Amino acid sequence: METPRIFHMPFSDIYPLYIKKAEKKGRTRKEVDEIIFWLTGYDELSLRQQIEKEVSVEDFFHQAPLLNPKASLIKGVICGYRVEEIEDELMRKIRYLDKLIDELAKGKAMEKILRQ
């Protein structure tokens, strides 16, 4: 079975799309970063390093310091799939991030997005 194309895409190509989606709806890069930090355990320096090294999305998630234990609380539909039902672990992590950015763009409060 062929791996999805997104796995091999540089995270540095996707990151600006998250920023653009958020800013288009009046949200900020800082909020996008906060979501990424919360989900993956990266901090500002390590996120910038991953972007500068142009690591693949697959490597970005495999090298993430720690997936937030509350990530399993992320539920709902993104790209036509229920995130909680996605079997491939890497694809589920990617869709978790997509879902959180989508919630940000839809105006949800950060406390709810970060499952606090």
C-alpha cells in the first residue's frame, strides 16, 4: 500500500497554510504555534529548527518531543473522516493538528481547543 503524499511533504510547506487559515479568520500565528506546542511538545526554538531543516510531516511527528495525552479528546470530522476513527497513527496525528487549526479558524476559545 502506498503511503499518503502528505507524509513526505515538508512541514515547512504546510505550516504557512495553517498560519494563513488562522489569520484569514482573525486569529494569530502565536495561537497556531501555541496549538502546535500543546499537541506535539515542541517549543519555539525546536519548532523553528524543524521548519528550517524542512523535515517531512512524518519526521515532524515522529521527532515530536511528546504527543499531548489529551490529544485523544480531539473528536469530530476533518476532511470527511472522524479523527477518532483513523487507524493509521501518523495520519491521526496529522488530522488532530488539522482539526485544532480548524477549530481555531472557526473562532473557538483557546481553552476549549486545548481541551482544558
